[in-house]
Amino acid sequence: MRLIVAITGASGIIYGKRLLEVLKEKKVETHLIVSKAAGKVIEHELEMTKKDLEKLASHVYRVDDLSAPFMSGSFQTEGMIIVPCTMKTLAGIASGYSDNLILRAADVTLKERRKLIIVPRETPLSVIHLRNMLEVAKLGVFVVPAMPAYYHKPKKLEDLVDFVVGKVLDCLGLEHKLFKRWTGVKTKKL
């Protein structure tokens, strides 16, 4: 399997890092793009360098590298994940504005009808944000907000992160055991 992974400058870089770790464990070929703003967020939130994060990917591209192989639909991938996805990036996808490699890769993913998954990170959401999410959802984009559940009884922060990453993997059809799936509520017999 070959996937494009983009990390933008929203809070929640931990989701992108964990996704890269899991994909590496699963031996998935990853093509990583990190936005300029994400580099600063990586240092602040993860207390690691952008270079350290990039080591988790199979291939790395600059956000301004408009000669990357996936600029063309002839480069075969199973899809693209943008995690976390800023509202600026979401707006670019919704409007077809592709002035950098992340937006061009998303545009190619859409035109080739491949899976595009975004993990938006913003709260509260404005009407503009919601409208843009609706627009991309109409195009077939999987919108997976970074909203963990609690039915699996998380014990630590990593459990919450794994839930969101697991939902991304579900969209890709990749097996995982990152969280306990819902099996219903057991009721006591009277």
C-alpha cells in the first residue's frame, strides 16, 4: 500500500505522528508533506524536530516541491490523509485552490477518485468551516474530526489519540487493534 500523508499547522500534530508510526509498523509506503507552519507546531507540541518526525516516513517532500511524483494522477496511491488539517487547507480543497504540494496532492486524489481523508482540528466551528466540510464531504472526502470517543474506557492520552488514528485506518480499510470496538451494553438479567 502507498499513501500520501500531509501534516498541516493545526494543533494536534500528535495524530499525524501516531498515524505515521502505525503505518510504518504495517509496512505502508508513506509520502510525507509537512507544511511550514506545522514545523513550528511539531517543535511546540511534540518537543521534537521536524527532521525527527520525517524519519517515520518512507519519502519526504517540501510543501513547495511542485515536481513530486504524486503531482500527477499517473502516480498510483491508495489515497491521502491530511492530519491534522487546518481550516485554511480545508478551504483550499473545498474551492479547488491548489497553490502548494498539499493542496495539489489533494486535488489529484479527488480527480482520480481515490480516498481522501481529512482530520480537521478547530473548535468552535464557524459556519464557513462547516460549509467547507460539507462541500468536501459531497466530493467523497472522509471528514474525520479529531473527536475521540470514551466508550472504550481510555486510561491515558495515547488511548484517545489511538481512537482517532484507528478511525482513519477504518476509512482506509486497514485492520488494527488501536481501540476496543463497541459491542453494545450488557444488561443484567432480572
